[in-house]
Amino acid sequence: MMAEVPSLPISRLARAVWVTWPGEDSVETPAFTLRRSRDDSRRSRAASAHRDVSDAEIAQAAEMMAGWGQPAMFWVPSDAPALDAQLARLNYRSHDGAHYYLIEAASLAARPIPPVTTFEIWEPLAIMADIWAEQGTSRARQEVMARAKCPRVSIFGRVDARPAAAAYIGADGEVAMLHALVTLPQHRRKGLGGHVMAQAARWASRQGCRWLGLAVSEGNIAARALYASLGMVAVGSYAYRSRETR
């Protein structure tokens, strides 16, 4: 099957991220969507602009986030250079750059998967929670999966009949978004990541999703190489700006 070159705008992919990986609640202002969450996930806490914004509107948004006990953090897509420059001028530091990858779900779903290697499960098994926690997806972040209102499932991966990988995927209309794909170190470089992705694509196709996407940090070279090897295409990027110091 010949895969179609993706052409979705960054804003559409971002919406799918926020639907499938939501904050606890959100507040709409004329300028921003402000997301509130007690977990430490930037995806569920960052504010996103609806339009060109003023310095005063940025300050107001920052004040509201501070009132929730959260850092003032703004999501800045690569197609918003004016906002990026404006926040830089206001001394907001850019960090945690990431890329969106996208593929037509049906093309990846056709990839063969060995028997008893990947499983769709909801709710996630306790061993999956342990795998996520061990590989940096905290228990608080895992709660995001439970509160999503969209169609969703977790993918469990095994190697030699042993627990080895976990991932979470949700659907937002024609776009399915994968999150928290992790493989235990001792089971890496065995092709399991590709099998989990193919299983996610099969689930997405059954939900009626045309596209399967994900966001991956700029510095995660190994993951980006995996996604490229599967035929996924980098279709945009983003970063966060905040005054956090780390």
C-alpha cells in the first residue's frame, strides 16, 4: 500500500494531543487556552494562544497559572515565530523542543506482527504501570490516561513471553495520537517498538482514524530513527517557553 504524504496543520495535531492527553481542566480566555493539572506533564499544563496576543494578555495568563501553583508555560509551535520572539523578549526561555511525526494508519497497520507479541488492553495492567514508572512516566502522568474522555487503549508488548513494553493511544476524529511508548532497556533493539507501533495503527484504523501521530522530543535520536524507519514523517515541531530554571 502506498502511504499518502501527510499534510495536517500543526494546530490539528496539537488538538489531538490535548484531547488524548488532557489536563484536569482548562479555562478559555479571548487569547489563550489555559490548562490546569497537578501532574508534571508539560503537554497537559501548557497554555496555547488562539491568535496574536499582547504582552498584557501574556502577563494575565501567567498570573492565572501562577495562581494555580503552576509555572507560567506556553506552547509555541514552529509556525508561530512572532509569538516565539515575543516570549523571548519577555524573558521566557525556550526548552523541551519536540517534533510531530505522522503516518497514514492503514499503511503501518499492514506491517506484520509476530504472534503473542502485542496486546490491546484497557485498563493497563499493573506490570505496564511498573514499566512506565521505571522508564520515567510517573504515576501522576499515568493518571492522565485514565481521565481522557476519548476512545483509548494501552498496548502491551512482550519479548520471549516476558513483559517488555507499554504504550498508550487515544483517538480524536481522524487522528490517533500515541503517547508514552517505552521499552525496557534489556529488550531494546529487538524490533518490539515497531510491533507496538503497528498494533497501535491497527487499533487506530478500527476506530476510523486515517492518521497515526505522536510527539517526540528533539533529543530522542533513537526514537526518531525508529519512527522514520517505519515510514513516519516529521510534519512540524514545537517547544515550550517558561521562566523555569533547571
